[in-house]
Amino acid sequence: MAVLNVNPTRMELTNLKRKLLTARRGHKLLKDKRDELMRRFLELVRENKALRLEVEEGIRQANMHMAIARSVMSDEALDVALMMPSQRMDVEVTEKNIMSVIVPQFEAKLKAAKDGEIYSYGYAFTSCDLDDAVKALSDIMPDLLRLAEIEKTCQLLAAEIEKTRRRVNALEHVMIPQYEETIKYITMKLDENERSATTRLMKIKDMMLEQAHHYQ
């Protein structure tokens, strides 16, 4: 590992030791953050898998009932039955902070002329399969929103995990070893300078004693 291009002085040595301490603390914090993000990410992935299966099954049931309803009803009757929905759904989007990652939260707000009324047509001229299709779609809508929320959260968490992983690796394999090698280099250089200074002082002392006492 190459050392940093710095002057081998005691002030620089003190600064590097302080930077090394900060880098080690930051490395520990980033590792803890990465591990917690991974834990939450895996929990959401498991929930996403189970929820996706439920949503896909609900959509499959709704499509099946709608296909049967289309086979027994005319297109005009089906268009009239679904022309004026009895419910309106608004989606309220808020935000949540997960380990400094801002993720969305979706909440459905249903508004209907009558509480719990999801059918906008009479039952005399429509198929019961149309009722089942509308009911299936109504039932899976909260799960569908939750699935969208989880998948977007997983996407954001995955990006943050990758970013944090790169930072941890940079600290662990580049910055901290460079600081350690540079500190070792400066320490050896200062020790060498100190030994050289001591040798010079001893030589000067010998020369002064030789001049004072006139001995070889």
C-alpha cells in the first residue's frame, strides 16, 4: 500500500493519527448501517414475495371472472354497467425515514356514495361473474398499493446498501491501510532523524572534548 505524500513531521503524524481514529469510527458506523439496511431489506423482500403471490392470484381471479362476464354479457351492457363507478379512490403519498433513506408510503382513501357500496349497477341485467371481478379488484387494491410501496422501498434500500458497501470497502481497503502505512513511515522517519541527531551530538561532543583536553 502506497503511503500518502506528506511531510514526515510530528504535526503531520498527530493529524494522521486523528484522521485514522475518525476513519475507524466511520468504518464501524457504516458497517452497522449496512448490516441494518440489509436486515430490513431482507425482511421487505420476504414480505414482497408473499404479497406478490397474493396480488397475482387476486388479479388472476379478477381476469377470469371478467372474461366469463364478457362471454355472457354484451359489450354494450358491460360498458353501461361500468360507466359510472360508485367509488372513488385517492392515494395519499407520505414519506418515511429508514436509516437516512427517504422511502414512500401509500395510503388509499376510498370515497363512496354509500358506505361499503362497490357496485355501480343493478343486478338484474348483469352477470354474477362481473360482481366477482369487481369484488376481487376491490379486495386486492390495498395489497397492490402495499406491493408498490415495498418494491419502491426495496429499490431505494438496495441503492443505499450498494453505496454504503462501496464506502465501507474504500475505508477498509484503501484509506485506513494508507493512514496506517503513512503513520508507520513517518514514525520510522522521525526515529531515524532522532538517531541521526543523537549521532551528530555525540560527534560534536567528542570534537569539543578533543579540543578542550587535546587528546586523540
